[in-house]
Amino acid sequence: MRTKTLLVTAALAAAGVATSMAQSNVYSLNVVGYVNVPVANGFSLIQNPLNVASGNSLESTIGTNCLDGTTVYQYDNASHSYSAVATFIAQGANIWDGPVTLNPGEGFFIYSPGAQTLTFTGEVLQGNLTNSIPNGFSIKASQVPQGGGLISSLGMQVKDQDTVYTFANGQYSLNTYYASPTVPAGAEFWDGGTEPVLAVGESFFILTSSSYKWTRTFNVQ
């Protein structure tokens, strides 16, 4: 079998990475590259959109090319707290001061001491993908480097009365989804008026009353 590697950039995903990268002469399931995720000064909800086979550590995902004082906060659903926190120390060390794993589909808060662009490197997950949504609050994201509507583009099976919280420019926006059995099939709606739309590398809080699976099939070829 022939093997060919593609380079992925964040620019591809804005219009849909599957369409943008489709090529008839691609014979490999391995699609590797990088995604640039801009973050503003202060707090942002982002995620790692690519997988590193050897492990999604801070060093292998974000790397060490970031501002001194950049801090990652990972939310733990079970304890309802930010149980994993790590800060990047540039001066005299150039290291992260704690172990945090950033798997695709698991979002996190990041504090940036200034505007910067983080470059994530790794492989695009493909095939039948499953992202577990636990009961209560959690931070989630697309498992692939793709932006768009949460349901219409990213294929999330949002449940009746799930609430989605996005965070931008220092402010939360929230939308609750109403579907069966609250409203008849075909009458589903978001109480914010529009479906939440996510950028590539953006994550969100979700509050749900029962756990379920976010499943989708994603292939670049």
C-alpha cells in the first residue's frame, strides 16, 4: 500500500477539513500536520485538535514556544474542580511545571499573559470516533481540527435541555437546546436563537442531565 502524508493547517478547517483535504491520490490513513490556535490576552477555552501517538503531553502538543506564565487549567467533572494545572516557565527553565494530558476532544481553560498563537502538532483522528459526555458539567470539543455548527457541522448529538457555554472576550455565552420530548420532532431550537458555532481549536462547557456518547465518522480520504 502506498503511503502519503498530508500537511494540515488551521486555514483548511474553517471551511471543513474533510472537504478541503480530499484528494484522490491519498492512500494512507495517517494525516499529520499542525494547527495554529490564536489566544487572546487573559482566559480562553481551547483544545488540542490533533493526536500525538506517543502521548498528548503539554510538551508534545503545545510545546515550549509560548509566553512565560501561560497556564493550562483542566477541569475534572467528578470533583467539579480544576484538578490539573500547569504553568509554562520560560526564563531559566523553558519547561511546564506540571504534567497535564491534552487529548483531542477534551477542552481546557488557558490563561495567556498576552496575545499569542499556539501551534499544535500531531495526527488527525479518523474513522469512527467517540467522545464521552459525562453527567453534569464538562469541557468538550471536536476530536478533529474542524470548525462550524455544533450539530450541523460537528455532528454532536445534543440532548434535550443540554446547555452549552462558550467563552470569548472575557464573557460567557450560553445556549440551551430544546428537542424531544420537550418539543415535537422537527421543532428543535436553541434558546439563544442560533446554533453555537466553534472555531478550530475552540472548546466549550456543556451541562447535561445524563451521560451519553458524541459519535461521528470522520475520514479525510
